[in-house]
Amino acid sequence: MMKENRTSCLLAPFLFLTVALAAGCARPIPEDSRPNIVLMVADDLGFSDLGSYGGEIHTPNLDRLATEGLRFSQFYNNAICDKSRASLLSGLYSQQVGGPRMKNSVTLAEVLRSSGYRTLMTGKWHLDKTPLERGFDRYFGLLDGTCNCFNPGEQRPDEPAPGVKSTGSLARFAIDDRVIHPFTPEDRNFYTTDTFTDYALDYLDEYGREERPFFLYIAHNVPHYPLHAWPQDITRYRGRYKAGWDELRGQRLRRMVQMGLIRPESGPSTRSPHAPAWDQIEDQDAWDLKMAVYAAMVDRMDQNIGRVLEKIQQLGKERNTLVLFLSDNGPSDEYRTSTPEIPPGPVESYRTVDLPWANLSNTPFRQFKRWNHEGGISTPLIAYWPDGIKNRGSINHEISHLIDIMATVIEIADTEYPSTYDGHKVTPLEGRSLAPTFQGDKRPGHDALFWNQQGLWRAVRMGNWKLVSPDYSIQYNPWRADRIGRDLEDPPTDPYSLWELYDLEADRTEQTNLAEKYPDRVREMIEMYEAWEKRVRVE
């Protein structure tokens, strides 16, 4: 442990040992001055949900980090939970590590712990093994992908049965290396976002004053369904969404243009064909409630982020702590409910926000979670570091990706990415450090970025050009089909052959398909994709 390395002269090299003994060990070794690192991830958060990204949800703590730090407008994820987390923690494409299996890789926690950092985690894991088996010293949280926010376990006395996705689908939790299944909290005030933060604060109290720096990873499970929020938070938003998704999408876009996040010439994508106009909705109050609960979940997350920031200030560590915030993918259009008769919000409900409101969350983009259009893979990224970010308050428009977080952390932590770890060979790093952007400098970016979800959702981003080949059949799966009663056209018969080409400099919202106009560019980018797919494939 690095603390012992600093406080015991007996562990110093021989020459320094001799000098230290002669001086009676009177001169302490200086405290490690490398920055602390706090990585915070939201689950299924839309690109424009935060106030600092154009949204109407009250997020003052994240907005302060954005206005006093650095915002990124073209930062990408992998469009789905586990694959995004695999890339985030490994610095590699998820295909290179076998997705959640994390093969032939080293994690951020493993790299940082090897170089002397204290490594702490709370929240959603959604990968194989457990956090303690992949480099974390302490952990509390959800090992699986989703859970009931108020009670992830079995029914408690004098309380309704907790809403679940399906019968028997109770989530696994863990405290350090102890897996608990089912996890039924005794505390009736349990709420995942609050409790994940409580544990994070306890860890900071216990380890935040150590001489060595800390790495704290808080992976929230909100605003991923089910829609659960405290009544007082829901009340704050009731009635606010009766303006409807059409009006609110326009409001968000106007704010984004004013902020400089989106170019004025990139108008909003057209409303999803599966979302009706707001004025066609009969039960507007019920729809208002759905989005009010969703907004309350985001609001509560921001409140808890404020608690973490306050604790870091109390420890006197704020100026030399890098805080990174992002989302694992775009908003979910999924329609899942096992409690259609129970409104969203309380422990006994299990409801989703549904496609029309997800179309508000991804303003101004097309499509949703799982898709490789911008609405599925574009995430807010906020970086805050008072001592380390020179161009505070600015917006960075360079193209970057989750795989860049590992390279960034390695650079600012003054450590190295290993070629081997724990007896196995490690796949060479794919990411490029974002650290130069903290000083307002350009960085050596990627020649191209690539996506592949389940074989048919494919994409390539090369400069301003983006080639995307979606699996349109997803629109026709029964659990995603139209819920409003409108007819759907038949899906394409050969979705694999469909490629769309967009100039994102002029058309970030992907409205004008240029594939027929530039067939040579399409062929070139398809060849690049096929070479990449062959290179990263893991058996």
C-alpha cells in the first residue's frame, strides 16, 4: 500500500534508507499530489435532460460543474448498458473484451490501485465477476442491470409487494465481496440513489484523508426504469409536462443552440413516427405523471451528486479532484410494465417512461438506446477540475468516446497502461487522452470510431462523416411495437444491406441520407468497418 511506502523508511531504496536512518527518519515523504478522480455515470439519461444541456429538469449541481468546468458536445457511448461499462472501465471496444466478460483487459480500478490509488465504488456494476475481483478495494451496489429502487428484494411486512420486471427477477447486490440475493433492505427509507451516495460518503469519510489519492466510481441506476421517486420530488414536476413533448423539444433545442452545444443549422429531428402529436393525447395527466417521475429521478440524482461534492469540499480536496459525469447510453424507448393498473412512482409499481418522452430526452437527435443513431450513442460529458482545467466554462466539440476515459486517467494519474496484468496479456489500449482539452489544446484524436450492436446495428464515424446501418426490425418487436394504435409499415426485408450516410457537420440530427450521392465514400467506410470488425472480434 502506498501509504505504508511513504511512512516507513524501511521500504525506501538502500541509499535513501542510509540517509534516513542517519537523520532519524525525521523528514516525512511528501503526500502524493496526484489528483483524486470521481467518475459518475447516469443510466439511460438523455442528451438534453440536464439543465446545462438544454433541459428543464432542475440539476444545479451538475450545471455548476458544467459552467465551471468543461462540457463535451460530441462524446459517444456504446448505446447499451453493459457494453458501455465494459468500454468505460477497460479503454477498449466492448467487442475486444467480450462485452461484460471483460476478457484480456485491465480495469481503471486495477491500473489505479497498482499505482497507489485507493479504489472505491458504489452503484450498478452490470459486468462479470464483482468489483472487488476487478480492482476495487470497497464496493456496495447492484450487480445486475436494473432493480426496484425502493426495495430490490422480497416483500416486507406492512408494505406492498415491490414491483418487478417479471416473477422471480430479484436483483443481486453485493457489499464488498459478499453477494446478497435477494437483497431486502431493512431500512424503509432505502432508495438506491440515496443509499449509493450514503456508502460513497462513508468511504470518503474513511479513506478521503489518506495520503494517497482516491478513485471513486459512482454508477447510478437512474433514470433507468422502473420509474420510482420520492413523492416530494415528483410533486415538484407535476403539471410541468402538460405543455407536451412537441413544445418542450422545441424549447430544449432553442436553449442548446443558445448555449453553443448544437449548430443553428442542425434543426431538430422529426418526431418519432411512433409518437403521436401531443394534442392527440387524451389522458395527458397520466403522461405528465410519467415524465414528472422521470424528472424527479434525475433531480434526486443531482441532489446526491451535490452531497458528494460537498463532502469533497469538506475534506479540502475539491481543487485537486477531477470529476467526470456521463451517461451509459441514450434514453430508453422501451415499453415494459408488470403493473399497468398502478401509476408510476411508488414501490409497488413497475413502469417505463415510454417512447414519446424518450424522444424529448434525446432532443434534438433520432432514435434511442440500442440504436447507433445520435440519439442512442450521444452522451453528455462534464469534466470539472479547478486545478487542472484551464478553459473553464467552455464547450469542446472534438469527437471522443468512452474508450478515451482510461487514457485520460492514465495521463493525469501519471501511471502506465500495462501489457500484462495478473498473469495474462492485456489488449493494447484503444483510447486517446482527453487531458489536452483541459488546457484548451487539440488532442490527437481518432481516425475513426466504430459501433456494432448484436450484429446489425453498425456505425462508423470518420471526421464529419457518419455511416450507420440500423436493424429496423427492432421497431416491430412486440414489446416495442406501437402503443398508441397507429399502423406500422412492413419492416425492410434485408436490413443488413441498408447503410445511411450523414454529414454531421451540417446535419447532426441525421435528417438527410447522402448514401446515394456519395457511393464511393459509403464503400470506403464499409471496408473500414469490416476491417475493424475482424480486428476486434473475440472468440
